[in-house]
Amino acid sequence: MHGLSHRVWTDLSSRELQQEVSGSIHWLSCLGHFKPSAICMPHGKINSRVYQALETYGLPLVGVDHKYKQPVIRRSWVKEKQE
């Protein structure tokens, strides 16, 4: 799950963050995906407020910061092979 609009979650209000996350979960469920398997923060950004909000979902977190109780898995860039 990556949010609805790819806005940086650390820049959002708590209400906007909740709308991004719950809206993304709802959108995925409408596509037939019943539960996301992980949460990947847009641009990899996370702070303590975002961490606390996401922790309630009990899903692995993917980003670039590693300062929290639940490890944040460091994301990596996947590039297509150039021909």
C-alpha cells in the first residue's frame, strides 16, 4: 500500500494521513485485494507521528528511516534492464 495521491505523509495533518491510508486500503479492496501485505511510505519518509498512526495496522513498513521499535525495511530501487 502506498497511499492515494503519493503525497509525503510527514507533511500531512493527522486527518489527511488517515484519509490517505484508509482510502488506499478501500481502493485496494475494491480491486479485489483484501488486505495489503506492507505499507511503503511515499518518498520513504516517516516520523514518529506517522509511525504511530501506521503501527496500528500491524503491517511491515517499508521506507528509508530506521529509528523505530518495529524495523522499517529499507526500500530499494528496482530498475528495468536497459537494452
